[in-house]
Amino acid sequence: MATRGGKVQKVMVQPINLIFRYLQNRSRIQIWLYEDITHRIEGYIIEKLVFSSPGFDEYMNVVLDEAEEVNMKTKNRNKVGRIMLKVRLIKLEGVSGVYVLIQKAFLTTLLVIHQFTTYFSDGMLLLVITLIVLTDASVQQQTSLQRHVESFFEIPGHTNNWAVLVCTSRFWFNYRHVANVLSLYHSVKRLGIPDSNIILMLADDMPCNARNPKPGTVYNSKYERINLYGVEVEVDYRGYEVSVENFMRLVTGRVHPSTPRSKRLLSNHQSNVLIYLTGHGGDGFLKFQDSEELTNVDLADAIETMYQGNRYNEMLVIADTCQSESMYQKIYSPNVLATSSSLVGEDSLSYDVDQSIGVYIIDRYTQFTLEFLENKVKSLMTNLSMTDYFDSCPKSKCLSTVGIRTDLYPKDPKRVRVTDFFGSSRIIRTITERIEFDDAWLNLPPYYGKSANSMVI
């Protein structure tokens, strides 16, 4: 049963308990009939009807007239029966005038109660309670507010997201660096970035370390609530595969043709790329495997190569090391937003220690990043911005000063959703223009103009 394209929903109510359980995102006018015996009122609710010109009074009169007619037919059946009420719901187009409608509705109800109760005889006590639940009005208000919020944020220019999560440290006492990167891995995966778009690099195999009292596990809390190294974790580079050379080849795309897809960063000009680096570092460098270094100049040149090759739309670089601000100081490519756990001359500190294994299990900056993402960023349509993320770890918590660089980024971080980098959704836009491919375009050789036999290394 439907009216004016509206959807019919059947709701069962037990008025003897006087409990009105309303469904979210619905508005309704539910009439309860309560008498000396228990009835069940079966109501049919027609949704999404616009407020028509006859007004609310006419709708109420229609409802009461139908109730009266049905009740008179069932009056001789021991006053027990099912009353079918077809209640037309009003979809409020705006929040203005809502309170006027409420007052008008209750006045209408009070005026008709006496007339309505005259049809009940033989000492039957009838109480008519009209409840108006403004859920739909609330939804309309929220929708209007959401539209306002949407207009506040910048329109995303990307269609896909990639994350490169790198732990560069070896040895058991660097357990926390593995926990750092695995914690962020689970957060971005929860927010929609699939494993196919996450490149996870772990320099050491902490779950299988001989000192691990619980083999196959990594925890970021001493209470051991969540095993970060579960069966769903896909490690793409592990052990000595995590090197400066492989990292540079990964981000620039200069990998050997035999490299499997899982070890390739297949981003393009419509990709937002998140690069997260954790480990030990100093002024201008990040140590890999405690044997080699990635310098800030290397990182800057790699990002410039990505820009020249149209391998990103926007990029967020996060460095969680000592003096990590220095890692993005040399970057000169556009559309890059960068942040760090400490400034030059500052150490980045650990957060929590697990006495049962004798090592720290997470760093402060990553701990509060994780709390922000897990406790506040519940969905992709969050209203939290990148500025909110930057403010999530003040010096009172991190014990170091969070560094931020925005001069290469054309947008205001206050107007950029945090999920533009930490989440992912398939964004599809409809275009109206017609695209024609001429013969010259179709005859282009592969490998961007190189011969088919050439090899990109």
C-alpha cells in the first residue's frame, strides 16, 4: 500500500505499556487507544508526504473519522478488535514553523477528544493520546545542517586513496615501532582503505621474535585487548626487504617488471597518498635497519618524482621519529601536507610500557593519533578536519611539539576532512561532455612513448 509514492511501514504497538518506540529517521503521528482491556493497535504509516494545503486539521479529522467508523463496526464484538489507522505523515520541508505545527496539533487533539469519546458507550474509558515525534523534522534539520557542513568543506578532488606505512626499525627493544605502524594500519583499513591500496613495510618480525612470550601477537596496550598481528594483516615488505632503495623504488614507481602488484604503489593523478614513517631518526635523516639512512633530500626528490609522474593528487606525510620535523623541510612539491611528532632538536617519546615483555609498546604521537581516529572518526562522513587531527596531540600529551607544514598545500586544513587521507570511498562523478579518442591517441605505443621492449627500472 502506497500513496503519492510514499512507502508504507507497519508498526505494532502495545499501548498497555505506554511505550512508544520510534524508528530513527521517521516522523509519525501515532494515536494510542487505551481502555480497560488490552488492545493492539495496528497502524499503517505512510511516509514522506509533503505538507499539503488543507493543513494539519484536515489530516487529524480524517484519522479520527476513520477510527470512529472502524470502532463502530467492532463495537458489538465485545469491544475487542483491531483498529486500523491510516495515518498520513507529514514530511516537514524545513524546521521553520515546527513549533507552530506542534501547538496546532495538540489544540486540534484537545478539541476532538470530547467528540471522539462520545462514540464509546457502556462505561468504556478511552484515553486518546497523540504523540508527535519530530524525528523526520530532526532529520530534515540534520540534513540541512549536513548540507551546510558539506559546503564548509572543500570538494575532494580524488577518487582513490593509498597508504604507505613504514616501520624502519629492527630489534626487540623497538617493539613499539611495529605496534605504531600496525595500529595505523587497522585504523585506515577500518575507514575504507583496502589492503590492495595499503603498502605495509615491517623491518622486523616482532610476532615471531624469540623474546615474545605470546608468539604471533603484537599489542599496543599493556592490557592486551587487541592483537594487531591477526590473520587479516597483509605485510607487503618484511625484514631486509625494507630498505631505502625499495622504499624509493616503491614511491617513484621504478620497480622491476616482475614485482608483484602487492608491492607496487599504483597511484595516479586522482590518488590521495598517505605516507607514514616511524623509527629512529635525527636532524635530516631516518634510519633503516640501523644500517642505512633515508635523508630528507631523498624523500623530497622522491615526492617530486611522484609529482612529475602524476602519481598523486594530494599527499600527507607523517613522520614519527626524533627531530622528525626535519624530514619534510626539504620537500618542494605542491599539494603536500606534512606533520611530525617533534620539532628539530626535540625527541619523540614513548607512551606506555608492558612490564611482562619489558619494552615500550607504542609511541605517544601514534597513541593519540589512534585515540583520535578510533574514538572520534566513526565514519567517512565525519565533520572532523585535518586541523582537528593536528590538534589531537598537544604538547601536554605528546611531551614534544607537533610540527605542521602547510605552505605547499593550497587548501585550508580546516576545510579538509580527515578522511580525505585516512579513509577511502569510491567517488563517482557523472560527466556530460563527450570524449572522443582520435587515431593518434589510440596508436600511442606502451610505456608512455617508449618501445614495447624497453624496461622501466
